[in-house]
Amino acid sequence: MIGDQQDVPQADSSNPTQEDGMSKVLRRLWSEESGQDIAEYAVMLAVILVLVVGTVRLIGSNANSAFSAAASAIQ
């Protein structure tokens, strides 16, 4: 399974090195899920923004022509 700690080799604690610190950081990042949540929210926000911008552009051009026709009719 992804979050299992059994597959990760344990570092020798008698001789701490920079590699040991890096492996601890990587293990912590791999097990934390908050980063994944942020990425999911960013993707959802991007999709929503694309839909909103597309809708506004579509409705905006139609609304502009409708208001232009109404303004011409009034004059």
C-alpha cells in the first residue's frame, strides 16, 4: 500500500547523515495528504474558472448584440 512504512528501509541512527534527513523528509511528504488536498482544490478551481470564463465570453457576446439591437431600436 502507498502509506506503508514497512517497505521503507530504516537508516542507521548511530551515524546520522544528510541522506537520513532527506529520507525522513521524503517519508513525511509521502505520508501526508494535505498537499494532495491542495492540488485537488487547485485543479477544481482551474476547471471552474475555465467554465466561468467560457460562459461569460459566450453570454457576453450574445448580450452585447442584444443590447446593441435594443439601443438601435430605441434611437
